[in-house]
Amino acid sequence: MHLQDVIGTHNSRRTFLGRSLTGLGTAALASLMDPRLLAASEARVGTQGTINPLHFAPTAKRVIWLCMAGGMSHLESFDHKPKLAEMHGQPMPESYTKGQPIAQLQGKQLTCFAPQHAYQKYGENGQEICEIFPRLGTVADEMCIIRSLKTEAINHDPAHTFMNTGTTISGRAAMGSWLTYGLGAETDSLPGFVVLTSLGRHGQAQPIAARQWHSGFLPSRYQGVEFHGTGDPVLYVSSPQGVDDRKQRDVVSAVNALNQTLNQTEDDPEIATRIAQYELAFRMQTSVPELMDVSDEPEHVFERYGTKGGDGTFAANCLLARRLAERGVRFIQLYHRGWDHHGNIKPKIKGSAGEVDQPTAALIQDLKERGMLDETLIVFGGEFGRTPMAQGTGRDHHIKGFSMFLAGGGIQGGITHGATDELGYNAVDDVVSVHDLHATMLRLLGIDHLRQTFRYQGRDFRLTDVHGEVVQKIIA
């Protein structure tokens, strides 16, 4: 079949060639002629979001979400419970647990299980943090610890889905997709939503499905892109042998010209997505290798993070998160798998903490020194907590009360918000739901969660569904 037949009988060759030189294709081709043009343009490129102007003056431009996948225990991290220690080995009062959802301990004898590590006070305000996180203690004055979170899903996959999308129903848009849809991107050379994963060595590592960063019913250009910590960071980002930039550009231009022709007659946002993603992929062939090459980092940065980079660890991913933030990526999500401590929790959670404590503190310190912490919202926590009751030498899943911390991006540092009861079972003071967390995060980024909606199947959907209140007390 001739190219003319593919394009259609109503389009001349001249029309086809003219369209092939429009839009981003021209800029990308020009960048090959003179790379300085691309460098100069990156300061002003980006895609505009659907919310313009923003609903509020934002205090954050981007989010780095550090997901402790598997359900980090709040009782060995940020929620000090001396009373639980006193009741170690005693029956858990039935008034707490009767009729309540429990995962693997349902129907079992329930006994109190003391916190397995001591707590210390850190920072000017004496933030109570478990001693297995000493490096986080050094940045306690930047942290707002929320001790009163609750969620709705008691198993890992639906709990991750709920934390990411505001519903346990699979297929809805992730928060990173909502943000890039609403705010746009500050770069054309990298995705607006990037995901990095790492594997811990001290706990069960539950799988993480790629749909956790899917765009759902939003246009697919807003879905997250997973970067790999070792080898090729993105599949097929390297050109095949014998294919140089000009040949690659010819293919992209030709394919996009066909897509542009179809886009003239079809009202389908996925065609525009296809065009944009071909262009993005082409630009990533230059931007991604530059991102991953950390040889320009000084030695003291490697020492601070505890990595030389390129090894796929959480520490290396934290360093990449800072580099992604510098390059205008809007939403950066790091999953560290291995927090599912059903048994032998005392040594295992210490090991898990040791994998994330130094690099998390390093990321906060690094962003602060670079003047970026004030405009970067950091979120650290898991999909739920762990039971105050023993599961042998470990803890079961728990949804009624757990902890996270937030830092930067307009958050009050050095404070603790909310509380669980004296045994760490129920969130009782200043309770924060996942919807409240989402509403607050959106507020910091300049978005009214009630007003960012997307019409789908006859209904206006939003990230917070029909729930959510902004937690004003934690906003600076």
C-alpha cells in the first residue's frame, strides 16, 4: 500500500508533508540540529493543566510519595504506646476488637504485643520517633507526624488501590494522574508522573501491580511511567543498533503525521495522547540517560544517601527522585516493598527501617539545602498499620489507626497531629481519612478537591469521591 493511500485520498502529499512538520516535531527536529535550542526551550516548555488558574495559591509544586509497601507498623515507628508495653502478653480487651475486621487473626486468641523498640524525642519540639529511625530524628523539625489515619481495605492490593485512587475499585485514576491532568507538567522531556520500585530484604514483599499508577478514565497520557533502577531505566529507550537520531526522528514524524491526519476527523483524546507520547519517547532517548548518569554528583551526596546510584535500592531511588524533581517531574512515587512483618518483627522491622532511614532523611536535607523543600511535598508511610495484638512474633494488618509523616510543601514541621487510643488500636483524636489526606495534598498544590472533576459514564468523578476534608491544622 502506498503512503498516499494510508493518508487518504482527500489529502495531498504536500498536505501530509506540511503537517509532518507541525507541533512538537519541529522543535524536536530543531533540537537535533542544535542541542542548545532544546536546552534553552526546556526552561519554558511544559504542558498546561486543565485547572487554569489554580483554585488556590499553591505552596507545593510537586509530590514525592515514599510508599512503605506492605504495611509499616505504626507501633515501631511514630506512635509511642507505653500502656501497650505494660499489657504485653495480656488478653486484648474485647471492647476494642469485637465485631471489628481483622485479617489473619480473625477468630484467634488476641493478646497484647508490646512495642519492640524504644522511642526517643527528637527536634526542638520533642517529636517522639522510634529509635530504629535515628536519621529521621535529625529532620524531626521538618516532619508533621499524623498518628490518626484510618483506611478501609485490610488486604494489601485493595489498600494500595484505595491509597492511590480513593476507592477500592480497580481501574480508577491514580492521584499522580489527577495531578498531572489538573496541573500539567513542567517538562516535555520526561513524564509528569514517574514510579520507582525497590525490594527490601527484611519482610515479605507483596507484589505491586502497574494499575496502581494507571490513569483510569483520564486520558492515558497522564498515567505513571515506571523507571527501572538497574539496566535500561525505560524499556526500549535506547535506539536499535544502526538507527541514529535522524532515522528515529523520521519514523516519529511519519507516524505522528498519520495520527495528526486522523485527529482532524476523529474526536478521540487518545489520538492526541499517541502523538504526544511518541514525541515524549523521542525526547526521553536523550533526557533519561542524562537523568540516570549520576557521575556529576559530588562524593558527599553519595555519602549522604548511602549509595553510588544505579543499584536499584531505595537509597538510589531517593537520589533519582531528587534529580527527577529538579527536572520538573510533577509526581514521583517510590515503592519500597518488604514491610509485611507477620512474624519475627523485632529484627525485621529494624532491618527495614535501616534500608529507608538514611536515604529519606538525606532526601529531605538535600531538598532543603537546594531551596526545593518548601515547594516539594514529601509523604512517607504505608497502606495501613499493624495490630497491637500479637501474631506469633509479628503483627497482622490493621486499618483502624496508623501513622504517616508529611514534610515540606507548606506543611507545618515539628508537630504531631491526631492520636490513637492508649493501645494504638483506634484513631480517636483529629481522625484523618485517606480522603482527607488527598484533599489536603490537593489543597497544598492549589486544587480544590471538590472542584476537580472528570465526567465519565454520566457521573462527575473526583479523587476524593463524595468525601474528604482539608486538614487545616497541619498547613503552615
